[in-house]
Amino acid sequence: MNTPAAAMHGLGEPSPWVCEWAHLVAAGGAVLDVACGAGRHARFFAALGHPVTAIDRDAAALATLCEELLVTPLEADLEGAGWPLPAEAKFAAVVVTNYLHRPLFAQLLRALAPGGVLLYETFAQGNESVGKPSNPAFLLAPGELLERVRGQLRVVAFQDGFLAQPRPAYVQRICAILEAERSDDPAQAAAPPCYELAG
């Protein structure tokens, strides 16, 4: 698929939400950028020293990442084919923005290593009143991201509402962590996890 640069998804600055919570990703930990487009988040995390696997079906967009150190572009159809990574592949962070394919949620959570961070941000119901996307298949229901991670990840931050900038949009976004198992033995118990809140 040849996409004109002007129409290419994933150009521009990284999401402020992703930037805000990137400090929770383990230093040097591998990052998975799902539906990465031209790789704004892949570049952001690579600049912080993280090896990044960047997945998209758009070969032209992925080609813009070929010269990026620490970034491994992977062309894959996430909706029409199987999961393109080995089952044992685990990541310190899984990043998804402006993309929703509900059947992938379970796989995204399985791709997290213990301590791994899920950074997810996309459009929500209400967006049909201000622009695209307007198809309900691509709009999260109220609180849907919370429900998707309930009982599996610890939610550090969650938002569900309206943004006026950079363009009017209804969005939902979450930062959640797959906590490592803690010992029940008081002698072996580590200090409680400390997730520094952005501020």
C-alpha cells in the first residue's frame, strides 16, 4: 500500500499522554508500537534508548522507519492475519494510539512483561458528533478501557472525555501496569510498587 506522506498516520509529535507516562516504562525495556503508522511513538521511545518493534500494515509508512536505530519495523495485517510475533515475545510497554480492533485486546495484554505498561489512547463515543472516526466499531464505549483491563492490570491513570485541541475529539486513554507477582512471605516481600504520577 502506497500512502502519500501527507495522509500518513503516525506523523508528527508523539501523543502528550504517551509522553506523560513514558517514565513508568523500565529503562531500556523493549516497546511494542501497535498500528504505528509512520512511527511517531517508535521514534520517541527509541530516542529514550528503548528497542522498539513497530507493527503496521502500511509498508510505505514503515519504510520511513528503516533508518531508525533501535526500531524494528514489522509489516503485518493485525486484523486479517494472526498475531505476527512469537507467543514468548514480551514487552516493557505496549503502545496503541488512534486505533481500535477489539479482538486484539487479549493479545496486547499477553504481550506485556511483568511490570509492563499499557499506554492506550483512541477515540470514544461522542466523536461522531465532531468528525471522524464516526463508525461505532472504532469508538470506545464509556469506561471500556477500564473494563478491558479490570482484574488483569493496575490502572495508574484513566481519562474519558473531550479534547478541544489539536482538533475537537472525544477520547479515552489509559495507563495501566501488569504488576509482578508479590510474595506472601513477609521476609521476602519487596517494597510496594511505586508509580510516580505525572504532574
